Amino acid sequence: MRCRGGWDDVRLDVMYRVLRAKFADPSLARRLVDTGDAYLEETNYWRDVFWGVFQGRGENNLGLLLMVVRAELQVAHEGY
């Protein structure tokens, strides 16, 4: 599959926006906040080392963005 031109330059921002939209749902936000301060890792078997981790290697950008969104939710909804 071919990505649009410049995808590598915008993909982190696009995923961040998608996650913000997803976790605008209060029940999903609650589940994410309930993970506390746990390190979130998108472990996979399809060898994706940009969004996740495969066999102990990878950037884990999805997990990192989830933790950013979680922190924002925690601040916005203290006592949530």
C-alpha cells in the first residue's frame, strides 16, 4: 500500500489527533486513565518497529502517544 506524499512528516500528528478523538469517548477515556502510570507498549508480531515493538526492538510511537493522551486526560479530569 502506498502512503500519501509527506506521510512520514505528518503521521505522528495524525495518530495523535486520532487518539484524541477516540479517547473523547468517556468510557474509553476512563479505561486509558485507569492504566495509571503504567508504561504502554504496542507489542506486535507483524514487525512494526515504528508504531510498536517487535522482539524487543522498536520506537513504540503508538504507546508513547497513548501515554501523552493519558497524561492530558489525567490533568483535564483530575479525580476522574
